[in-house]
Amino acid sequence: MSAKRFLAASIACASVAAAPVVMAEDMPERYFYFGGHISENWVDIGDHYDSNTSDNETTLPGAQLGYRFNRDWSFQGWWERNNSNTVYAGDSDMSIAQGALRKHFYGSSAFEPYVGLGAGEVKFEQNGGPEVAVETIGTIEGGFQTLLHPHFILDVGARPYYSFDNERWDAEIYAGLNFLIGASRTEKEEPAPVEDVVTDSDGDGVPDDRDQCASTPAGAQVDATGCELDDDGDGVVNSMDQCPDTPAGALIDEKGCQQYLDKDVKKTLYVEFGLDKAEVRQTSYSDLELLADEMTQYPSAQLVLEGHTDSTGAASYNKKLSKQRADAVKKVLVENYNIDETRISTVGYGEEKPIADNNTSEGRAQNRRVETILKATTQEAQFQ
């Protein structure tokens, strides 16, 4: 085979390597291998013997085996033999045996370069004669490998070597196919699955990306949007609502309580008496009962009893009589209806404040009276 044909074959192999069939496979890092090769060899590339280098060219088929220790280093044994008819050696059988330590530059399965250093021997056995020439050689080599299949590697390279016995440089280019045994690779660590980080800054159980109220206080009850509950819908959240059941539409204060408007309540009742009498008539008891009920309804209410008389008799006497009448009403309220006596005050005005004409019997009857004045403050609920 000429060098041109060999190179053409090598290029064809390299084109296959450029598009490997095992794209998913990485180059193995550890394996034994054996295989075959073909090389194109030139004896004495310095051309000491002939200016026509083709006269020193030999095609050598052969075999190789080796072991790759790791992704960086391997060792290979190499042997090849063929009939050679060169100017240098004449008609002879040429064989080369050598071993080399290779440094790999770990790369993709499509292209992994390497360099190597080795040593061995070249043997020339002349046909038709007993002469055998054996030369010790040192080799350097460089090339690349490509993974064609999980069990096959293509190896293409060049190897100059030096004959220490004859101080001569020879060279060869080669292409080989290796079968792998026990190939292993470092298992790629699968990246740990990235868990979605769910943050809940205020600890209310609603993630921040859905939390519309991102600063709810600890322990507060929240809805699906992360906002505090407001059960009565008054706009004040439960944790702040001191009046949790305000009616719908009520005006409320900042504590969630309904607002009220203070309103004065004044009740006036007339209790009439007989002439020169201070006893409460039975006909007035029903009215006094209603008065007692109102005092119970308004516990803070105060009652003023104002006693009055007509103009009959001395003014000083009438004043005393009017006070007795007021006290008589107070006694009924306290003893009959259990009203606290401290809530009731009495005063006698005598004949000073008539409400009718004392010159008639009807007018005088109206003036003999006790006015009950109930003073209370109530609150009227306010609504929107």
C-alpha cells in the first residue's frame, strides 16, 4: 500500500470518528484491549541509502494489546510483520515489536488525542539466507482515538523511532481497531434534584408567593391569601377585634366596637296628694312601678323627687309638707321596688312652683303633687 492510499484510508476512518455512533457514551477510563492494525513504514527517513523514499517503504499488518489504567495513562504492546524489499535491507522479512506508555488527554468520545514514549526492536530476516539483523529502537508517538462502539475504538497516529544500533530514524503511520474488555467509566454524579424552596416569612402557613398579607402576627388565624380573619366583616381583624359580633353596617371604632351617640333621657311623673296629706295614693303605684322599671333599665340614672303644695296654709308649713310628700314617694320606690336609696334625692318647694290656679279647687288639687324627674344617659347605636 502506498503512503497516499494509507493516508486516504486514515482520513476515511477519521471522518467516521468525527460522527461517532455512540454519542451518548463517554470514552471509557479503564479497560483491557486487543486488536489489529495496518501501518505504512519507512526505513531511514533521513534517506542515507536512496533518494527515492518509496524504495524504503513497507506496509506492515500487525496486532496490539494493552491496558488503560485510568483516564490519563495506558500501556500498549505492539507487533507487526511483513515481507520487505527495501534498498536498506533488501529482500527480507521485517518485524517490529515495541511497547509504549501513553499519556491521554481525556476528551469526548469523538476525539481523544494522546502522546507516547516506547522502546522495542526491529528485526530483518533475509529471505534465502541465515542473516538476521536486530536493532534496538526508541519510539515517540502521537495520535488520537475515537469510540466507534461501546466495545470498539479506532486508533490513528504516527510513530517515528530511532535505531540506536545504526543511528537511524525510521517512521510509520498507522490505523488500528481495538476491541475493549471490561470497560468502565466513573459514574457521573447526578445533580441533586433542586427542591423548590418555599418561604413563609411570617410563618402563617401561606407561602410568600401567595401571601397578600406578609406580616401577620404569630398565631393569627389566616385565610387562603394569608390575611387575618375578620369573622364579623367589620374591617377589624379577629386578633384586634374587642367586639367580635358587631352587626353588619355598624359604625365601629379602631377596636372593632360599635359606636354609640350619648343621649339624655328625662322622664317626668306627677304624683298627686290629698289636702294636707303625705300618703301616696294607690292609684299612683302603677306609675311608680313603671318608674322603677326605667331606673332598673338605666342603672346609672339618678332620680330627683320634687315635692309641692297648694297655697293653703302657712308657707313654712307647706314647705315641710312638700318635703314629706317627696320622701313618701322615695319610700315606696325603695321598699316596694328595691331601688337603691342613694340614687334618689328629695326636695320640698312648698307652694313656690304652682302649675295651676290656687284660687280654684281643681287648680289646688293639681298643685298638691310630687314631680319625679329621672335623669339618665343612653347610647344610640350608629350605622353607616
